[in-house]
Amino acid sequence: MTPPGIDVNLTTGRDGSNSPGRWQPIAYSTGKAMDAAIPETIKSVCMSVNPGICGFPCRILVRKNGRKTATVEILSCECKQIRRLSEQLSELSLKDLFLPLSRNPVYVAAEKSGCHASCGIPVAIVKAGEVAMGMALPMDVEIRFHDCTEPSHPAPDFSNADRD
């Protein structure tokens, strides 16, 4: 288990830089491949998100402030829609994490803010909320494009690609 008070911080870049790459925990380690229980000591989650072609990377901070709530801060982002989202969304509840998209406050605020339907920032906020409130372990989410010209092109294998 993680010692009390350790926060989870995630960043893009294999070397801890802001370069695109795999998110890596930089201040969270159990010393085991994966604990059976999600640690209760995680207090905050910080993510850097590169949402793609728009070119507006964002930093998100979600802090657990009670047993069932967390504050949401978008620390930096040049996107005007994400800045509007940040103004509308300051807190998440545990219940919010499990609401359908049409009633989820993150996605409702994203829609009101004019976010593009494929924007990755709202899902990153939800993922950070899950980790901060002890509902998930910090694990990367990946979407990759590949050549589909072959009719029998197999599904991509994420298990060993671009790791380490």
C-alpha cells in the first residue's frame, strides 16, 4: 500500500516531459504489479492531456475533498471551450461518475461549453475523478489510428506496443 499522504500525479511523456506519449505515474507506486484493493490514500490526481489535432493540451487537477466529492480544476488550457467548461464545473460527486452521459455534469457542462463531441478532456476529468475518489487505479487510456486497407486487418495489440 502507498504511505499516507502520497498523491497520484500523471503526466504525458515517457520521460516525464510534456511530449506526447504514454502517461506515467510519477508519485504513486504500490511496489506490486497491482494491489487487490484500490488505495484509500490517493488524495489528488493531476493529468496532462494531449487531445489531438486541435493542439490545445490541458492540465487537469482533481482533489478528493470528502468521502464522496472532489474538486475539479483545469489548470491550463488555451481552448476557449475548455476554459468555459472549467468555469461551469468545479466539483464532482461519486454519484456523478456513474450517471449516463446525458445527465453526467461533466458531459452536460462540456456540451453547454461548446466542446467537440470527440474532445478527450471530459473523459479525462471523469477518469481523474474515479481515481481521486478511489473508484479506479490510474491506468492509461489509448486511442490509436492504424491502416485499415487490409480487409482482414487484425485488432491492434496494445499489450506491448510503445511501452517502456
